[in-house]
Amino acid sequence: MRSQPSPYRGLYRRLVHISMVGFALCIGRLPPWLITVLCVAAFVFNWKILPLVSRHMLERPEDRRRGFSIGMLCYPAILLVLSLVFYENQVFMAVGWGAMAFGDGFAGLIGEKLGGPRIPWNPHKSISGLTAFVLLGTPATWLLIMGLPEASRLGADSATWLLWLAPALVVAAAFESARGTIDDNLVVPTAAACTVFALSQVQALPPLPGGWWLGVGLAGALAFASIATRKMDLPGGIAGFVIAALLYLGAGPAGFTALFAFFVLAVGASKWKFAEKTQLGVAQEDGGKRSVRHAVSNGAVAATAATLALLLPQHAAVFTVAAAGALASATADTLSSELGNVYGRRYLDVVTFTSGQRGDDGVVSLEGTLLGLIGAVVIAAVAFWGGAGLWGAAAVVLGGAVGNLADSILGATFQRKDLMTNDSVNFANTLIGAVVTGSLVAFVG
């Protein structure tokens, strides 16, 4: 007779989640290739052996219905990816591991124990958990890094590592608190590792570019006009101001102009034949007014790329065009969706190529796709005007097209299964657009 699985033990799962970080102390003591092999072994163990020896007590009810635990597979999988991406300096893998084990682990323990007020943007997360992520996760991760061999710590002293880790854990906590990220074990370690890597590349804080006050003023004027005309609410306007200012400071007038072009095209497309779209049930909610979640999901990647262009002037050419690629992807996605729902004649599921319902996630039309491509070309033209060159502009178009395609695929797969939200899909498509564009310029151009 087949034995019944044990009841779910959330506390045990949290303790296992945290305790596994002890293996991170092998980094710097074992060769990188062996660390990578151990990650593969851990993935196989979590997939095939752990459910049996634990009698499934570490699996949530939804994991049992699915037949496997996404979180327990993502844990070693993302460590495997980080071990390869940062193969020469696996200390960054340790950073991600610490943020995932300590930050996310303590957030879960404290959040479940204390409860309390919910985070405004995610009712499933508590303020106590978010606070624990940063206040407990930061020193714990710092202690982990200090426990690694000195030769693996990049020659940085303990104070420098604390200065790197504090903002990294804040960024990771922000991602952990977001909705629709498939699994925390993917976004938390990636965000922390990449943030510390970027900070470690900064040689010195650069001076603000000439005319910075003009950029801040233009960003403020755009935000004020957006709020006054009810195109954005107050929180969205504030977020938009920060994004616009960073784009001007890091990517110059062309960066700000590209954002302005995206905003005008997005608002115009949303309002175009709004009554008809409302009748069809595909109009944007709240009368087309945008909020902070729209600003962040569509503009945060571009703003981050622009910030990196400012902080890392030696790579400014790549990051500025990556920012344009992110905006091209956002523009292509918005136009293909908003206008494709009006002018499309035949709608297909992007994964199965079967007929689909207008407005459904992952359903596209030829007309919408072409209109989205035109939007990417507009952003590319702005990038060309800003000095990206012909290849840079072409890379922006390609990045926008690939990002838009990725948006549709993610919508047809993860979003339909409620593993991602529309906002997290939008964030992912701009990230993909930026990575594709930046990579084409850095490695091909």
C-alpha cells in the first residue's frame, strides 16, 4: 500500500531554506567547476530524492497538486545559473545565495510569526517580513561573505562589502515583495548578485552631467502635466518623475526624449477608440490612467540602464542603447496590444498558433505586431538621433521586437497559470529588450 504524504510543515521548509546556505562556504574553497557540479547534483536531489525522504512534508498543497515544488527546484537552478554567469568570481553567487537564504528566509519566518499590516502593492506580503528581509538579511549575508576565503572577496574590506550589500538587499527585498515573479528563489538572488556586481564595478561616483538641472526640470514638468491631465495618478507621477530624471542624467536628452515618445504613444494608443475597446472588454482599466505599477513595470529597466551608464562611463554606450531597447520593447508591447485589439483581423495563440480570443494573454495579430514594430522603430530613431549609430538603432528595433515576442510567450504560459502578472510580464519584456539590445551592441556591433 502506498504511504500517505506527511502534512505540510511550513516551518521545516523555512529552516531547510535557510540552513542550506551553509554550503555556500564551499565557494572559494572548492574549484568553480566543482561548485557548478554540486549545483547540478542539488537540483537532481531536490527533484527526485528530497520529496521521498521528506515524505512531501516540505511541499505546499499547490506543489502536491502540480506534482513538484517550483521553489525547491528554482533554489538550486538559480544557483547553477549564477555559478556559471559569475564563474570567475563566484562570490557574487554567494551574495545571491545569502539574500535568498537569509533575506527571503527571515522574511517568511518573521512575516508569518508577527503578521501585521500588509504591503500596499502586495497584500500577500507583510511590512514586518519586508523589514526583516533587510534588517536581518543584510548582516547575515555580510557575515557569510566575511566567512569566505579572503582571496575570493575581490580585495574589498569588510566596510566596503557592507556598503555593497545594504542596497543590494533593499533591491532584492523590493523584488521579493513584488507580485507575479514566478518564484522568489529566482528574482531575489539574481537581483542581489547583479546589484553587488554593478556596485563593485563603480570606481568613483561621477559628477552630474552638465545641464542636469534642465533634465530634472523637464522630468518634473512631464510628471506635473501627466498628473494634471489625469494621465497618471500621484504615485505614478512621482515614480515617473524619478524614471524620467534618471534617464536624462544617464542617457542624456535622447533618453528623456525616448521616454517621452513612449509615454505619448502609450497614452494615445490606450485612448484610441476607447469606447470601442470598452465595448469589446479589452480597454485598459481606470479609464486608461496609469499608476506607479505601470511606471515601474515599463520604465524601471530603462532607468536602471541609464543609471548604470552614469555610474560606469566606460560602458555608457552599451547601457544607453540598452535603455532605448527597454523602451522600444515597452512601446512595441503597448501598441501591439492596444491597437492590435482594434485593427486585428485574425488572432492567434503565439505558442500553439491556433485561433485565440482577442485580448487574451499571449494572443497576437499580424496588424498589432506590425504596429508594435513601428513603435520600436520610433524609439530607435530617437536613439539614432542621440548618437547610437545605425547598428545601435537596428539593435534597438531587434531588442524591441524580441522583447515584445517574449511578452506574448510569457503571457501565454506563465501569466495564464497565474505565475506572473501583467506587470511582471511587462517588466520581463523590457528587461529582455534591454539585454538583447545591449548584447548586440557590446558583442556584435
